[in-house]
Amino acid sequence: MELSGVNKHVLLCNGASCKRKGAEETTKAIRSEIKDQGLSDDIHTTLTLCNGRCQDGPTVVVYPDGDWYKHMTPKLGYKLIQTISQNQKLQECIAYSFNGKKFVSSTEQKKEND
């Protein structure tokens, strides 16, 4: 796969806990939306094993943004691709974001913004 020109890398957790919570269906939905929207040259996906956030599963991580999305479903997967293709974030599903220095939880981020 030629990665030149790719601007988003989506890591799809398919560890055992996430699989039990629907990760395979979410992965199919995300990859389908990327293909349907003609974004295959812009967004690359990689299946991972456990990302270590089983309580948040299924998880999806988007780089270079550094956003960790939690409790993803096929429906949210479609919405995520539409959102990140416009360089936006699916705020309601973010568990952690990189703020330029460190990862912060969505709770910490809300406190910083208040």
C-alpha cells in the first residue's frame, strides 16, 4: 500500500473484548464508508489486537489527530468517517485526545475548556 497522500490512519481494535462488543461489524462499516466515499487514498485502516482500553470497546484510534474513540458501533463508524474526512472530530465518542503535549481524557478536556 502506497501511503503517500494519506492524511488519516485509523486503527481498528479487534482484540477479544472489542470483538465480543461488535468490533468486526464496526470495522466492516468503517471500511465500507471509506470505500463508498472514495476516501481510500486519504484514509488508511489497520486492524490491531488489544489497544488496552477494553472497557471502552470497541475502540478506534485516529492519527495523526491522536483521538481515541470509545464504544464504536457500525452506525458511529459511518459517522466517524464522514466527520474525520472533513477534519473534524466525533466529539461525543472521544475517550482521549492528544493536546500537543499529552493524552487527556474527555473529562479532563472539558474541565480545561470551562
